[in-house]
Amino acid sequence: MVNLISSALEGNPNVLAPLKLHYLRWVLFDNDTRFMYQGIFDTDFDKYTEDAIALFTQTGINTVFENLEGFPEDWKTKRTRIHKVCT
């Protein structure tokens, strides 16, 4: 995954610009059985997730969220499902 991100940034240094995060925190708790993602970004949640899905789809980069139990396998094609999981 790091190689895909590096390649995407080499091809376009602004590839991650739509995600404009100001604050990001990842927390594992309950003996690493639960995960919390907190972020502050420039748009509303729906716009942020749509931008993220578009970016990951265009670049071929996968998200770490795919490794979480219950995360929809078809998140790139059925975008409305992502909102149910993340809210």
C-alpha cells in the first residue's frame, strides 16, 4: 500500500488534496478489539467520504478500513453502505 501511495504522489503531488485533514486520530482500545477514527476536515462527512472513495478508486489505493470487521467489501461500488458503517 505504501508503494501505491508513493506512486500516486509522484504522479500527482496534490492527489490527496481533496481530503484536507486538519486533525486525525486513530485509537485502538478494549485490548485492541475496537477502533475509533476521528478527523476534522473542510467539508461535511458525506462530501469527505465521497472524495475519499473517488480518490481510492482512481488511484487503486485501498483503505485500512477494509481490514475492520463489518466494513463492506463493496464500498467502492455501493457508496451508500459506507455511510451506514461510519456513522
